[in-house]
Amino acid sequence: MKAYKIELLKKEFPFLNDFIKKGEFIDEIKVKRGDQNLLNQKGEEDSYSWSGGGHYDYTKYCAIFYDGSEWQIVDLDTAGKSGTGSGRNNEWDCDTIAEQLFAKDITSDFIVGNTFKDTNDNGDGQTFNSIVIYKMNKFDLVGHHKAQLDKAAAELKAEIEAACREPELQEA
């Protein structure tokens, strides 16, 4: 990506400096509107290492909000898997973006997704690095959380009612 385009984006999104390390090449930066589909996503990591090379691919998300004096950046957890040539494997999971924002009581102005891909396992340095800035200011995050809570409450109520209708519970 051309340096002048990055500088223009940094003016509009001053927190972008925290995502671009000095000298690092960014293949693309996109700006999109955040929506329900984004909130249902999880960050992902995939790494594999062996004596001849390896790869480390990821899509990591963070929430960004202005606290009145400065931009706050909160890294969100990622799900993932890792492996080695010696056969060690590890997998882990995480909550969705929406669940993490709710648990941390964050209403973000932006969510930034940073995707890094190695092109192969030979360790030849070929990479692809992309940043997507999702504008969340038009998305009703509080309404989304309320809808999720209402859905969970309705499911729980239905389960309790079903359990109360079972014959052995009524006889006891």
C-alpha cells in the first residue's frame, strides 16, 4: 500500500499508528461498517513450526473506543491451533467478539481486524498483511446485547417449563 494513503488514513484514524510498526509493509487497509456478522466472529491463530520453516497466520481483533482523553485499545482473545514437526498440537477456543465486548463492558467506536498470512511453510518471508477498520458508531451494540440476553432467557424458560412437565417431577 502506498505510504501517502496510509498517512491519510492515520489522520482519520489516529489509533492506526498502534497497528503499523515502523518499516512494516501493509498490503491493504480497508474501512467497513461493523454489523451483526462481525460480532459473531472470533479471532483465529494458526501456527506450525518444523526444522525447515513454518507459518504463523492469524486474524486478531481489538476494540477501540475514546475515553474522553485518549483512544483505548483492548485486544480481544483468539481461538486457534498450533503444531510442531515433533507432533505437539494444541487447540484453544474463545468467545465471539460480541460476547467479549459484553463481558468487558465495552461499547467500541471501532473494531480493528488485523490479518497476517504466510504464503507457505518454507519460511521464505512471503507474507500478506491486511488491516480492516470496522466503524461501529452506527451499530446498536446495547440493543444487540439485549436481544442476545432475551433469546437466552427465553431458551432457559422453555427448558424449565419442559422439565416441570415431566411426569416424575409432578408425582414427587
